[in-house]
Amino acid sequence: MEHQPLTVSQVAHDIGRSRTTVQRLLKSGYLRRFKGGIAESSFEAFLREHPHLVPYTKLPPAQREWLVLNGFPDPTASVKVPSVRGLLE
């Protein structure tokens, strides 16, 4: 199955930014083009490497949760990482 590129509108919606901001991210090299859109791998790398550019606090809870559940860090979260200490003893 061939991957389809993401549209500028899709990416803008997913990160809570405008289409103009996404165009700037493309121009700055944060995102890469793929077949007239945005490469999904580029978008995933952007989310992992530049979470500070995503306004997590302004995103609706469902979008923020979707990003976190898919493994992308939310720098605004204040949740303590669970410990496995004592589980193996």
C-alpha cells in the first residue's frame, strides 16, 4: 500500500496552527514535501523533535490526547512517569 501525502490543511488542523504557519515550517525545513503534500514521516519527526512548536495547551483535549497516545511528547504535561521499581523484586 502506497502512503498518501498529508495536506497542509490536515497538518495545520492536527497541530492547531494556521496553513500559513505550516507553509513556513515547510519553507524552514521542519517539514518535507512528498508528492505535492507533506511526508507523513516528516510530520512524525517534526512532532517528536520539535514539540515546543506545537501549542498543546491550545489544542482541544481530543487532539492533544491523540498526539500523546501516538507517542508524541507533550511538554506541557505534568504527569509523573510511572516507576517499575519493586515490580521485579
